[in-house]
Amino acid sequence: MKPDPVRAALPPIADGGGSGQNRRSSPARGGSRHGAQGPGIWSTFWQEFGQENVSQERCYVPGDGRDAVDRHWARFADGLPAGAQVLDLGCGAGIAGRTLLRRRSDLRVTGVDWANVPTTLLPNLTIRPGVRMEALPFGDTCFDAAISLFGVEYGSMDKTAPELARVLRPGAWFSFLVHHCESEIVREGGMRRRALRELISGKMKSAFLAGSVAGVGEHQMRLRKQFPDEPMVELVSDHFRRNIARNRAERQELWEKLAGELEPEISLLMQLERSAKSAAEMGAWLVSLLSLMKLVSVSVLRRGSGEPIAWDVSGAR
């Protein structure tokens, strides 16, 4: 499961000097998760996530959505045969696999992710970094089930579906929870991406580089109204004000440094939005899977309020 980038740590600007205890390294620049520049940005993200979270930590799902996700995997685990071999596509830190194993310790889960994700010593859970779901390094019909928690949608379903059909045994079950475009995770991610972009471009950038205290304050108020729940509005604006007395070259350098620190998260949030599916998009996205599987059902996993959490794409080989 991809950890929600909305909850990523803030860049190290709160102390004004960029060297305080809250500093953490920013993800390396990179292209899309399956782009020409490779998975570097996700590799750094997952390595940092692995260092800063206990192994049982689950990804952020708003409100009672976390319980709904756990219940979903509990039901799926209960239906698997004893000692089933389970493949986790786009596994990240293996959170979905850990959830299955808490329910059924007899299962054997193998997670794959193209990024350099953290490995684990947890019994019955193997995580293989640097493996693309579109080119699985496994023999034919060797898995009894497949899962994905906010992972499979980041790849190419046209190429993943044939590989999945090849490695699953006939009758094997699968279940994928896929980002829903109307979920709170995607909505919050979109708001944060727009806020970060506004802070390092356009009028705020112009005001800071021009040395205008009034201009920075004016755009801070505007962004505060537009993004009332985004803490970076205050942090970045205060950072600009503290450094606005520097000369033009120094302001330019500070702005470029901050922009460089924020761009990786903006890129991750953009990928989150692009991976999320609407009802209209689901049909085209599932064409390859529908043609290769015996059964495919699509429903929406919802919070108690009725708000969507994710698409539930389930079925059998």
C-alpha cells in the first residue's frame, strides 16, 4: 500500500536555517513511477517510510476507513486455502501482506515493488524490491492468490494482467483495492499538491524574489483562505518573511532550494491523482483483466458515512 503522501514529513524550513532536528532528506528527483527515469523517487520515499514507522504501521486511511480496509483483508484471508501462496503487487512496505498474516499466520506472502522498498524479516513475508509487476520473475501457476493495496493502479494493467494470469493457478482468487478519485485520500492529496505548487510559483514566488514583505503577506492571506488546513502555507510564508531582507541572489538561492525540496512530494501527489480511477475510467482500465480472468467483480469499499475509500476489484483466475 502506498503511504498517503499528504502525511509525509514537512521540508526542513521551520527553524529558518534548514538544519534543525525535524530535517529529513528529500526524495530524489525522478520521473513517473514507471517512467524513463525509473523508480528513484519512490525508492527514497519508501526507505524513509521504513525508517520512521514501526513494522505494524498502516497507511493513512481517514476515519473509519482503516477498519473497513482491515475487515476487507480479513474476509479475503479467511477464504484462502491452508498455506496459500499470496502475491502482493506494488507492495510498498508490505502492509497488506502483514494484515493478511495477522489474520492467517499459515499464509505465505511474496510482495513485489519496482522501487527499492524495505525488506523484512517477518516470518512468511518476503518482499522483493526492484521487481516490476509487468515482468514477474516467477514460474507459471505458482500462486494461490494475489492482492494489491493502492499499488497495482500505478503500473500498466495491459502488461500486468497477462503476467498475473500466468503466475496464478486456475481458480486462484485476487483482490485489488484501487484509489477512488472521490476518496478523501485523493481529495486531500490534490489540495496539498495545489497548495505546494502555489507556494513555490506564481505570485508568491514573485513577491519573495522582489523582496516585498507586503506581497508575501498578501499572498499568505489568500492561500490561507484557499487552503485553510494546509500547515505549509504558514511555514513557507514565515520562511520567506524571515529571509526577505537578504539580497536578490540569496533570495533566489533560497527559493530554488525550497522548490527542490518540495518538487518530489508534488510529483508523488500528482502520481496519486493520476492513478485514481473514476467510474468512467474503470471499464477501459480493466479490459485486459476481464479478458483473462474467469470472474471479475467491481464494487466500492466505503466508510460508514458512505464516502468511497477505494475500488474493490476482485475475482478468480
